[in-house]
Amino acid sequence: MSLVVMKFGGTSVEDATAIGRTAAIVAGRVAAGKKPVVVVSAMAKVTDLLLRAGTSAAAGDKTGALSISSRLRCRHRDTAAALVKDPKETAELQKWIDAKFDGLDEILRGLAAILEMTPRISDLIVSHGERLSSRMIAAAFRERGINTEAVDARQIILTDSQFQKAMPIDAAIEKRAEEQLRPLLDSGKVPVMGGFIGSNEAGITTTLGRGGSDFTAALIGGALNAEAIEIWTDVDGIMTSDPRVCPDALRVKVISFEEAAELAYFGAKVLHPATILPAVKKNIPVLVLNSKNPTNEGTRIISLAPHCKTPFKSIAVKKKLSIIDVVASRMLMTHGYLKEIFTVFDRHQCAVDMVSTSEVSVSLTVDSTDKLPAIAADLSKLADVKYEGKKALVCMVGEDIRGQNGMAAQVFGAVKHINVRMISQGASEINMSFMIDEEDADEAVRSLHAAFFQDPDPEIFDVEARKAAFSS
Ligand code: ADP
Ligand code: ASP
Ligand code: MG
């Protein structure tokens, strides 16, 4: 069975026009004999606004919170009205949207009374985005002749109880997808479900972390052994850098799972870092495609990409990082000392991105700012501690970087006007990273891009598109 999972991000469902485009893309796949499972994000910016409503309410600003909710209610009602014309379906949908917002307003009023927001309530609040979009999009698909069934993702994506960053329970998801999605597909239906949201054993709503709809798509693809997982977004694919930073970024035609995972982890927002995992497990290709330019072939992520003559495939940047310097002249190289340092990070459940040691100091980078004071207080029992925020990690990804002589000299030559704070090449053969001040990040990426993507391998990069852009 040619089953494909098609995930549409916030911009692909941002308004009635975008949802219309999305419906046409799905209808095209059905007409080509495919069996799609559709996973949708909340409409663009809705998750941010829901979070803002929650934090405002918990800070005592009930009026502000309810006014955000009221604007979101109007936006969903208007979009639904523009999409669904059948009177019975419209009436039902509008009533359902109102009921959801009435419930949300009640939660916000409650938060404004107790003046406290917990991760569990935050997940319940933000889940409204995907619950609303999926139901509305399913109705729009039906009206456009697609045989659709809306599915509540929380019935399928079982997770643990780490609210805001829940981990999926694969075996249960496989079982539930087989029981609930497979029969729909067998009867010729297109299931439409929200990404990002799930629920724990007790049925309490959880989320997979920001950008998590990509992860949902991959989990469903893995559970049902899909032939492909398609991530539909607002750019032509994985590019040689964020096109918002480098307008001349090129589309990468093909890239390996390993390289894509590295890029996603180190900040290329186009893919959620966990997306690749389920795909790797079942060796399912992932395609990154543009819903505003659906005929473009996008990026194909596969287990073994063809050899690339250009050293790097793409440059990613992770911002909002901090560096912690731990200085202890006497104890540093003594047995068990590093273990003690890492135990502190472990205790605070804080992941470390990069580590570098000198004779008297250890420098570590982390992406959590709220935990820093407590971590520093614990570390100061072991040594002198300093920390500094507003750092950015630039990560160059390409195959076999270690095997290429003089590569580090070329990289640092390209950014010699920028103060580099930490460097790491580590054991990974496909990643070279360094840490700089956040304010230098865009300039560093542009300099590196200019240095390394002048003469790109046409087998791997869409050189034609750049030529066409320059000649027009
Ligand atoms: P969606 O809402 O569809 O999930 P996202 O906003 O999460 O979309 O991701 C798409 C965005 O990722 C693009 O608009 C682009 O600005 C950004 N981005 C960052 N790095 C890259 C990259 N290397 N290639 C493509 N897009 C990138
Ligand atoms: N709506 C969620 C977010 O904005 C999940 C997603 O879009 O992937 O983070
Ligand atoms: Mg995304």
C-alpha cells in the first residue's frame, strides 16, 4: 500500500487560501493512487499566541488573556466560514469552535485567579491550536471532495508525562495507529490529525515540544511503515543555510539522515530534531517540500546520500545559548572531577551541547537560561564559576570533514573578523562547530556561505535555481 504521511506546518495552514492550497496538494496525491495520512500544525503564530494568553492570565492580566483568545476565536471562525459552505457542516463547525474557545476562556479565568501556570496547563492550552486546525482542515478537505476523517491525535500519540517535552511510547503508538488509522486508510479515507499533541497513560494532554508536528508525522510514518514522510513547509527544502539569513541559499537536493539530524539538532528550524529517528529505524525517506511551490522536488533525506564534491552541505545556527566556565586550578585533572561537574548538569536535567577543557578550566555550553543560576550555585561548590548568555553555536555539516586537510583553516579563515569563543569537531565526522556572540551569528553565516558555496556540486545542490534568480 503506497501510504504517505503528509505534514503541513503553520504557514501551510495559516489562512483559508493556504488551506485551499494544502487541500489541492493532498487531492493530487490521492488522485495519484497514494494513501495519505495528513498531520497538521496549528495555524501560523497560534501556538505563540496561546502561550502568551496563558502567561498573561497567570500574571493576573485576565483582560489581556481573554482578548487574545477572542481574537483567535474570530480568526478560526472566519477561516472556517471561508472554507466550509455547506450550511449544516458550517453550523456544526462554528458551534464546535465556540465550545472550544468557551472552554479555553474558562481555563484562562482560572489561571488569572490562581496566578500560576504549570507545564501541564500550558500543554492543555497550546493543544487547542492543533485540535482546532485539524478539525477545521478536515471539514475543508471534505468540502473539496476528499474523503476525510478528523482524528484526535491524543488518542494515538501516547507519551510519558514530561509536559512540554513529552517522549513518545513507540510500541503503544504503533498499536493505536494500526487499530485506529489503518482501518480508515483501508476504507479509502484520509485521516487528518493534529501534530505536536499527545496524551499520557491517564489521558492528560501532553506536547512533544515546540516544532513537534514534524515528530508526530515521523512517528506515524514509522508506526504504519509509510513509504515516505513528507514535511510540507514554506521553503523549497533544506537549504544551504536559513534563507532568511542568506537570501542566496541553495536547495540541497539530497542529504543523509545523519547530516539532516545534525542540522536539525544544531538549529535548522526546518526540521524538528527528533523527526529523523523514527525514519531511520524503518529506513523511510523524508521529503521536505514547499506548499507554496508544490512542483519543486524539495529535499530528499535518505540513509546514504550520494558523494558530494562540495565539503559542506549546510550551515545551521543555534542561538540563545550560554557558556559556563568552571575554573579550578588544582583539581581539574584529578580523577572523577569531570564526573562531578556533569552530575550537576544531570541533576538539573540540563543538556550540554559542547565541552572544551584546558589545563585549569572546563567550558560548557547549554541552551537553558532559566536553570543557569541554580546550576552555577551548585558548581560553585566545586570551583569558580562564570557564565555568559547571548551566545550562538554555528554548525557546519558535511560528509567526512575530518578527512579533508586544511578544512579548519579554511573555516576559521572565513570568519577571522569574528571572535570565536569555543571550537569543537569532536568524534563526529560530519560536523564542525564553534561558538560566537549571538550578535555576530548572521554575519558569520553569510561569510561562511560566501566562502563555501561559490562553486557548489550541481548533483547535490539546485544550482539552476540560483542561476535563474540572478539572471532575472
Ligand atoms: P513549519 O511551520 O512549516 O514547521 P518552520 O518555521 O518550523 O516551518 O521551518 C521553516 C523555516 O525554517 C523556514 O522558513 C526557514 O526560515 C527556517 N530554516 C532555518 N534553517 C533552514 C535551512 N537550513 N533550510 C531551510 N529552512 C531553514
Ligand atoms: N504548533 C507547534 C509549534 O508552533 C508545533 C508545530 O508547529 O510543529 O511549536
Ligand atoms: Mg516547524
